[in-house]
Amino acid sequence: MSINSLANVAAARRPDTFPLGSFPKGIREIARAAVTTPTIIQTSSLGATPPVQPSSAGDTTFNLLFGYIPTEILTLYVAVLAAIHQQNKITSAQWIAFWCFLFATPIVVWLVYGAKVKSLEKPLPLKFRAWPVWEMLAATIAYCAWVLALPNSPFASYEWYSSALAGVIVLVASTVLGLLAPFFHRQLSV
């Protein structure tokens, strides 16, 4: 799953993508939107045709949990962390990398969302009310939780840190994001 899935969910919330005037409601619809590229309504004499995306209960759960994890950011972060890692030592460079990628995460989500919107030949979401704020926030929270759980995490320099605690935080963050998503998914204005 990738940040593209966050952009898919955000694009599905727009009133000018299929289904017209509707947006994902409930966990199953949000998970389906995460893996289905939104489409522009194409009408013909036969009417509009919805995209078909089969999903099982397992697919729904995984799409929901991993739909908020900014994989592209994490992949680059892990590569940077590996390059600057010093054996048995947490450095200021690791903290700088953490903060840079934390700042970059919502920006990357917006950029990918903007690219999807442009590919649908819709106006770029420049006004704040048209931004995918929930997806940007969820991606940032997911980034923090996953960085906490990485083996070379800069958080390992703290006395309270343990890999068991980090694992619990990842599970709690994924669950809370999944439970809160239906409440914060509102239709995006165009």
C-alpha cells in the first residue's frame, strides 16, 4: 500500500468523482476507496458505470490499516537512516532526518493527491478547505508510529523506549486511525 491509497481515498471524497455526489462511508467503503483509483463520471446512453473492486474481509482490514502508512516516505527514511546510522549510537543526524520526513509527510500526501486530481482533469486543490487534511494528518501520525517501531529509531535513545512499547503504539495508532476515519471523512469541496 502506498501514499497513493491515501490520495485515492481523498479523491473518492470529492463530489465530482464516481459515484457522483457521494463519498466513502464506513470502514469497508474507505478501504475499497484506498485501492480503487477514482474515475471521472463518464455518461453515455447506457448511463454511468461504476468501477468494480472486489474485496474480502481480510482485504478490507489490510487496506484500512496500511492505507494510512506513507510507504514512500518510510522507504526513503529507512534508506537515509541506514546511510547515517552509527553502531550503538543515536546521532543528531537521525533526529534531523526524523523531523525532515515528519514535515515532508503531509506535503507529499498533498502532492500525490494534487497529481491525482490533475489526472482527473479537475482544478488543483489550492484552497485549504479542498485539501485532504484528514489523510495528511493520518499519514503523519502513522509515520510517527512506524518510526518509533523501527530498529534504529532515534527514540531508542530514551530510557522509556522499548520495542514492545513501540509495537503496541503501532497497533493502537492503526486501530485508532481506522476507527476515526469514518468520522473525519467529509466530502471535499472542489
